[in-house]
Amino acid sequence: CGWNIDNLEVVGTKTITTNDVTFNIKDNSTSNPIQGAKIEVNGNTLLTDASGNAVVKLENGTFSYTVSAFGYEDKSSSVTVSGITSKDETLVPLATYTANFNVKETGSLNNLSGAMITLNGENLITDASGNVIKVLPIGTYNYSVSADGYVAKTNLSFTITASDVNVDNLLDVLPTYNVNFTVSDGNLSSPIQGATLTIDGNDYLTDASGIYSLPLHDGEYSYIVSYTNFGTVEGFVTVNGASQDVSVSIYPATNTVTANVYQIDGTTPIEGANVTFNGVQGTTDASGVATFSQIAKGLYYWSVNATGYYSEIGSSNVLDADLSFNILMNLEGSGIKEVSNSDINIFPNPNKGTFTVSFEKVVGSAFISVVDVTGKEVYKTIVKNVKEKEINIGSANKGIYFIKINNEGKVITSKFVVN
């Protein structure tokens, strides 16, 4: 007869034949398969799949085993192996009882809707009455409870004996600290009433003194300040156990910016080029001109692409006057190539926040940014006609970061670690 060499194990000079043994575990009362049941046999620990099955290789003989699963009585038995073997086993469900969780606010005793109970790796969410139930067998359980705006509680426990149980929880309101935003005209240094402060998706309007005071919990928040016929300002504020003042200057959006797009010779205009400036798109006319109005004082990033040309990106600083600048574009095939994921290397990696990005070939034009795992941008720059770039993101926190390279309209992302 033929031999399956996959089932042969050589021990010293002795060859042992092993066989596939399949355990099939089901619920005694419903005959449904039990996923995640643990089988211990001959020094092996198995977990059943969604079909209630687990496979192990054993030589011929008789082996004792135990089967356990959450919510079921343990079962011990034996299996006799003689060639390929299948072993069916059923587990008896344990008696179950209801754990009724209730979450309230300390002091007011208001029910907390949307609070989260984490139990056995499962997240349970309370209803409008602050309640959520879970059916469980007898035992002692660890859990945690949390809710937005409240101090989370961890390492909690309760025990089910032989009856239903109420599990009551009180959560303390997180302390808040006033963050006082003051918005002023950057040219006149005068307060702006009615400026819009956007934070956490909510809009607030400054008063006659240009102020809006917002109570915030500890944490980092991004904000946007805007006002009619003025530019917008984006920023971050970190709350750490104390109130603070944040001053924001915005500038009238009265300037006109003109982008003149030419071939590399600097004289031949490119019609139909798509120019993006401050998030607004424009198309060049027959003279290669795209115009953007109502631009406030500030630093702006732009990009341009046109059929048959390599894309270009850059930045322009708008002061207290209209701005006109030229953009020169290389024809495709001119020797300046775009970069791909396989063409970049970061070293050292891990690093202390200073590292070098090298490219396989010279990059014509690219926008480089670095973000942390939360998506916060910690660094950005523009490079032109380079093969490598040294980057220093300053006193960065330890952790994982992502570098994004925008080149020729394509975005490449690579990961590095700061340790």
C-alpha cells in the first residue's frame, strides 16, 4: 500500500505514523456547533472553528481528552485512534442568569445612555434608561464601564450565584477647564465679533470682545476659526488640567492670487492646466493664467497638473498685497520621474525623530508630510529635484508615524517608528 509521508514522524530510528483526528463539538440541547471550545489532548491544546471542528495528528492508540467552553459544563473522555478518526462530542449548557447593568451619573443619578460595559471582550451599550442586560452562567466576571465625558472605571467585578443580579454603576463627571479663544483682526489687532469657532464638529460664535470660552476635558482638540471675508485659521489646543487662553489672528481675504503656468522654457503658456490653491480649483486660460480671489494673508500650498506634463506642487506666502507667481512644468519623458513605494527608503528606522528619506532616482517635485497615529500632522515640506531629504520632526513622542509623499498626483505612505 502507499504511504502519506505527511503523516510520518521519525523519532530516532523509529518511524511513527500519525493520523488526522477531527473533534466535532456541539451543543447538547440544540446540536449547534460550538466555536472556540478548547480541547486538551496528548499535550496539545486545540480551539474549535466556526463549524465546531478541530484537527490534531495522533498516532494509533487511546488518548484521554478534556473539552471546555464558556457557558458549558466541562467534559472528559477518551478517543481511540486507528487511522483517520472523527470524534463527536456534546457539551451540556450551564444554567444561565441575567446580569442587569445600570449606569448613572454620580450625584444627579441621571441615567447614562450610551455608556459602554466591556465584558469578556464584548462591548455592551446602555439604552435610554442607562440599562443593558447580559445572560451569563454562574461565575465571577471582571468588567469595565465608560462614557463620554465621565471618568472610566476599570477592574470591576460581580458574581452570579444561582439568581439574576443587578450591577449598578456610578460614574463621576470628568472635570472641565475653560479654554478662552480670542479672535482678532490680524491687521488691526481689534476683536472680531461673530467669528465662528469650530471644534469637535460644533460651531460657536465669539462675543463683542472676540471671545468664546469653551469648557473642555483633558485632551487634544483641533479647531478652525473663520469669519466672512476673512481667511480661516486651523490649529490644535491641548488641555491638561488647567484653563488656558488661545489667541487667534485672522486676516481679511482681500488679496488676489494669480498663478501663471508655463512650460519649462518660462515663456510658453499652458492652457487647461488644473491649479489647486487653498483647496480651490481653477483652470488656466489661453495665457496660462488661473486667478484666485479673496485670499487672506498667510502661507498656502498649491498643486498643478496638466495632460502631458509632470505635476508640480509648492507653496506661496501671501502678504498684504496681491500676489502673482510662475509655475514651470516639465514635459513627461523629460527625465524627471515619479516616485513609487518601492523607490523610497527611510533610515534609520526606528529613529529618534531625525531621519533621512532617500529616493531611487531624482524626484522632480513632491510634498512630504508626517502624521502620527491619530492623523495629526507634525511636519510638512516641499522638495524639488532631490534624491534624498533629511527630516527632523523635533521632540516627537515615541510611537508609530506615517510619512506621506505626494508626487505626480499620487500619494505614497510609509511607516516608521520613533523610539
